[in-house]
Amino acid sequence: MAEILELVMVLCFGLSWPISIIKTLKTKSTAGKSPLFIGFIVLGYICGIISKILSNNITYVFVFYCINLITTSFDLCLHFYYRKKESIIK
């Protein structure tokens, strides 16, 4: 049961990142985004992945941690990319 609840948590968090990425790609704007916040989320996923590896508890949930890390990292990269473009325009 604990693993199912963990999966639901990771899926709920994971759904927000593609939405954020799509919004950034459509608007080409970083308005309302905090790189510090996103960075802490990335760090959290890294720690979760390391925890799973160290505890030898690699299950299907591990895959979703990795997917979330990739999408969150991509969102962070988009933030810096568009922030740089916004600063050139100003």
C-alpha cells in the first residue's frame, strides 16, 4: 500500500511539470517561475533517486522519479533559456 501511495504522489507531482513546460513553450516567458523553487524540486528528485538506490528499493516507482527529474530539469533549462532571451530584448 505504501508503494502505491508513493506512486500516486510522484504521479501527481509529475503531472505539473509537462503543464509548466507547455506553458513556457507557448508563452516563451519565465514570468511567475522561480529557478530556486524548481532547483529545490530537482534536488528533491535526485535525493529520492539516491535513496531508492541506497536502500536497494528500486521498483516501478523509481522510473517515475527519473521521468520527473528529467522533465523538471528540462523546465529549469527552459527557464534559463527564455530568461536569457528576455534580458537581451530589454
